[in-house]
Amino acid sequence: MKQANIEFILNMTKDYLDGKIDFITFGLDFPYEVETRYRKMVKEDREIAELIYDCLV
């Protein structure tokens, strides 16, 4: 099963860690992206979606 929403969030986190996204942009965009994609992420994989929400947001 394709996990497009989870992959997007994880790639966004990787881009931040690699220095491709600055702290301000990440701090503002990341919570918004998780909020808008959370229901779809839960359908893709509930456990990973909850880990992202609990540990990264």
C-alpha cells in the first residue's frame, strides 16, 4: 500500500535535518501539514501516524 502522506511528512523532516528547510519554515509548515494530512496518514498506517504526531509535532 502506498503511503504518500506519511512519506511526504518524513521527507519534509529529512529535508529539515539535512538543512534544506530552515527552522522558521519547518516550525510553521510542519504542524500544518501534519494536521491536514493526519486522517489520511491514519488510514495508511495508524501506528506510524501516531508516532509522527506524538514524537515530531
